[in-house]
Amino acid sequence: MEIQNERGGAGRPVDSGELEAVNRFAKTPLAAEQVYTFSLRLCDNEVDRDFERFDAAALERLGELFVGKSGVFDHQWSARGQTARIYRTEVVREPSMTTAAGDEYRWLKGWAYLLRTEKNADLIAEIEGGIKKEVSVGCSMGRSVCSICGAEQGGCRHVKGQVYGEKLCFAELQEPVDAYEWSFVAVPAQRGAGVLKRFGGEDRRLAPLRKEAELGRKYLAELRREVVRLAMLADDQLDGAIFARAAERMEEPELLELRGAYAAQAAKRFPAAPQLRPRPAGERDGELDFRI
């Protein structure tokens, strides 16, 4: 997400309300001239490049979890890389904007502070100059569900990024478990934002589900190819390219029904030759009437 310069910039003092919020995290009370503050977009509810997004409830919960979390660089978890800390957050609603999922656009805004020290002078200058602009977040989510059927991630055969009945398939990230950090990055992964997502404690359980989902996708691909092959055998007037595109939108029940129908039609057009054929009368030796 982007950093937004507000009060408390390079030459602006921090007001008393902001300073009070900052001092909740300071061991020794800080004076206004010791503090530099800025605001930033942390994450939103838009579908990202990985075809994933946070739901509205997740944004609210993440707002609570990110208060007090440190800013680092490129998601490198090192105390030496700690630069700033979030001291308050707010979910911003944009009624005039609609997400790819069709609902109101919302984003999580955070306010962060760092100390005006010689060490931080260059970083403050880069923030003020728009060099350090993009950030992304690291968090752990409890659930990831399919936008088409609501199944847990890997528990269905819908493919992220594909459209089913004019509805986009994506993973909706729900029930945040923890917020780790936010990070200055050069190239965010998300459109207009950057989100690093981790699913804490679930990788071992999700691995076999992902494997099953991959096998399911391969099965459907083979089934679609078989249906197209049988359809072409059953009807030589059929446009194979158009039918193949139509088959890509079909699910297993439709495909199985078509496979049976086209297989029956193809069998009538091209009956199988018998494996055992009668010998001509002149070649019979009195013992065997058929040869394989």
C-alpha cells in the first residue's frame, strides 16, 4: 500500500492528540519534536493478483491486530531492521468505488511513527520525497474460502481466476489470527497494494487438500478432452473449437451426461468390429470355426 504524508511531516509538529496515542508505546514519554508520523494504506478488500482478498470483517480485525506492530524492510524479520511502529488504525469506506467482487471498496489505514534521529534522517527524507512509498503487510489468516461455493481452500474444484456463470472465482481470506509486521517494499504483490499472506498452523493440513484439488483439475481436464473427442466422432458437423471452449465451462455432472450420450451416438456411427471373425467355409478344418 502507499504511504501518505500528513501532519507530523518533516517540518510539521505532532499535535497533542497524536502524541498521546504515540506515547502509549513509548517507555519514556516523547516530546512532539522527537517524533515523525505518517499514514499508510495497509491492505484492502479488493481481489489481488493472486485472486485473493480480505473480507470486510477481516479488515476490521486486522486493524486491531496491527496496532503496535513494527515496520521493517522487505519482510526481513530482524530487530536491526525495525524502523517505525503503528499507533492507530481505521477502516476507510469508499462508497463510490466497487471491488471486482461487486461490493463496496474498503481499505485499512494505519498511522505510524518513528523517532527523529540522525539514523532515521535519510528514511524520513525518502518518505517525504516519495521514494519510500509502497508497503505491504505480513499476517496469518484462519480461513480461506472459495467465492463460488464457500468451500475451504483446496476443498473444491473451482479454479481461482476463472469465471463461473459470470462470477469470478477467488479465495476470500477470513478470520485473521495474527498480524506480524508491515514492510517497506519496492514492488507490492497486490494491485495498488502489497500483501504478504501466511496461513499459520494450516500448511500440513492443507497440503493433501491441495494435492487432491490438483488431481481433481487433471481429472476434469481429461474428462473434457474425452467429451470433445466423442462429440466430434458423433457429429462431424460440429465445430470442435467452439465446443471445446463450451466444455471448459462445464462441471463433472454435465460432462458425464454428455460423455454417455456422445459415446452412444459414436458407437452407432462406428460399430466395433468383432474380435472373433468366422473363417471362410473353405478354410475350416473341422476343429475351429473362428480365429483371433
